[in-house]
Amino acid sequence: MQVLFFGATADAVGMREVEIDFSADAKAADAFAAIVQKFPQLARHKLLFAVNQEYADGGETIKNGDELAVFTAVSGG
């Protein structure tokens, strides 16, 4: 599965994308936890996730070919 990193997350892991294998029909929350475990430096950030360019809350079922994105929450005023 392709995992994309944006902004500060790309800086933290030192790359913009990586391929990671997940079990078939995994829950997005499990994939997100595996990503943070693989790249523990991400734990220092307030993270948001997306599955196939849609914000994800972790309950989504992911499948082979899906795209996961990891980025930091941005606030402004």
C-alpha cells in the first residue's frame, strides 16, 4: 500500500512516500498505528490521516491499492 507523507511528517520520516504491506481488509486505525510504530518520530506530531484522499477516522477498511496519507494538523486564524 502506498503511504504518502506531507509537510512536517515528510520532514520527520525523511521521505515523501513509502510502500508498506498491511493484511487484507485491515482497519485504517491498525494501518495508522503500524505507520507510527515504523516511524516513531511521528508520535511527536498531531497527525491526521486520509484514505484515498478522504479524511479518515480509523474505522475504514483498507484494501490493496488504497492510498494512505499522513499529515499534520494545521491551524490558522
